[in-house]
Amino acid sequence: MTRLELEMEDQMSPNPKEMDVHLVVEFGNVRFDYTACATAASLFMQECRNYRYPKHLAVVHDDPRRYPRMPNERLYLEH
């Protein structure tokens, strides 16, 4: 695969039939903004609340397309 093809694949939803959301995660003074499909975002949030203690964790209702996809998003769909 070419570099462009890999970059395009990274921006594709692992669940294209589902709506993408803007996920905000803050640990200390560091904020992360990601795009994720709704199911992966929900499962990630549940795991964070069970095992980690983020300062802030939310789904924001705006256009998620301007953010990078959540790293390892597919793993949350394979539970």
C-alpha cells in the first residue's frame, strides 16, 4: 500500500453505517480530540470510567470530521 492509501484508510470508520462523534478526553492538562464511531466512543468511555480517571470525558455535538480518528478504534468494536 502507498502512504496515501494508508492515510486514507486511517481516516475511514471501522463501522461506516454508524454515525461518527467528536470525543474529548482530558488527562491532567492534556486534551485529546478524536473522531470515533458512536459504539467505539461509548465503549472507550466505559473503559475509561472503570480503569482510568480522566479529568474530562465527553462526546461533543459538533462536526467530528475535523479531528483525527481515535487510535485503535477498531479494538473497541472487537470486544
